[in-house]
Amino acid sequence: MTATTIRVLGCSGSIAAGSRTTSFLLGDDILIDAGTGVGELTLDELARIDHIFVSHSHLDHVLAIGLLADSVARRRVEAPPIRVHALPATLDALRRHIFNGVIWPDFTRLPSAAKPLLAFEPFEIGQVLAFGEHRIEVLPAIHTVPAVGFAVLAEGGAWVFTGDTGPNPALWLRLRSLDIAHLVIEAAFSDEERALAKISSHLCPSMLGKELLQLDGSVAVHITHIKPGEVEAVMAQIAALGSRHRISALRSGDAMRLGVPAS
């Protein structure tokens, strides 16, 4: 298997100068989530996107789907539709609340119903989807709306993205059977906002520490979804946990290679 790069387009919990919301580029044609980080791509790069995997329906993860479709419409006249893969409930939310002709045009029927720009394709938790050399497994997540994470399965170890999730025993049950090269996991709030993290089904450093105890060995852990201006404080609280894992803050522009052993 040849090495594949996953590029971090956005990994912030919200927006500010230099902060873009969640989106990752797998290879050159697959997006995993489509937050404002998609705006880091050039028009040519946008036109190469054939698949978008969506973890859940919240705006910071789906905002760019409609904008991407609008940007590439003239460049994909002869191309098949961009496939949007998500849980049935997430696709229903996109249809009813975004692609409804009020918030945004319905690109699943434009420029025509016979040849749309977008095609919605449901998946199930536990399903493994294959596209060329890429194999993507749908993982369970626990959030305020139906949600999932993803594992990109590869030689040399998987890239795992938990999505937005609170404490999640089913996830760790699955991850203990995977060889993991990179684990991308959220810490959306500081410990001072632990109550808010629990209500919103997110993690804070103390909750994250308990979650990571369920994973054997030592794994490269990348923290995502921290709010703008809170990175140093949240990472200091995580460092104080004394975890056996190799933990760092994820940043836009980072890249992780799959198909080769993790360093």
C-alpha cells in the first residue's frame, strides 16, 4: 500500500482569525467533515473532491458542503455527483434544514434531478466503505444529535477520528482491537466548564483522561475542537494528567501519513 496523507484543514471548536472548524482531507478526493476548514483548499482542489464523510449535522462540521457545491458547479459539469456519506438522520437534517431552498439551494436536485451536484448516501455504524485503496470504518459516537467517528484503516496503523463525543464505552471496545497510528480526539472545553461539556456531550481534560485510560499501550493522540483562545489552557490541563500517550494539540496545516509506521 502506498502512503496516504491526511491533511488537517480545520480543527478548531469555532472561528476566529487563524481558526477554522473541523475538516480533514484524505488523499486528494475525500473530505472527512466539511467545516470552515474547507476554505483552505484551492478551487482546483475543491473540484477534485468526490466524497464527503459527515460525522454529524452540527454547523461547524457541515457548513462548507453547500458552498463547495456552489464553487465547483461549473468545473464538474461532466463529473458524477459528489457523494455525501452520513447516518440517515444526518442526511435528513441536511435535507430539511440546509438544502431546503430557504437556507441553501437543493444541490441534490440541481442543476437537474437527473444530474445533481450532490448525492446523499447513508451508512451504518460498523460499516466499512472502500474507495480505491482507502477503507473507512464508521465508529460510534455519543453526542447531542446522531453522530459517528471514523477510522481510516491502513497498514502501519489506523487514523481514528472520534468526532464530537462524550464518554463512549462502545468506541473504546472497538479501538482496543485496532492498531492505531493516530488518534484524533476532542477536548472542547476546559475543566472549569466540565458541567457544560457533560450537558453538550463533549469532553474536557479530566473526562478525556478517563477515556484514554481505556486504550492500551502508547498512542499518538491529537487534540481537536478546542475553542479559539483556549488552546494553551486546555493543553496545560491535559499535560497535568500525566498520560502515557503522546499527546499534542492538533493544528490547521498539520499532516499525518498512513501506510507507513507511525514515528
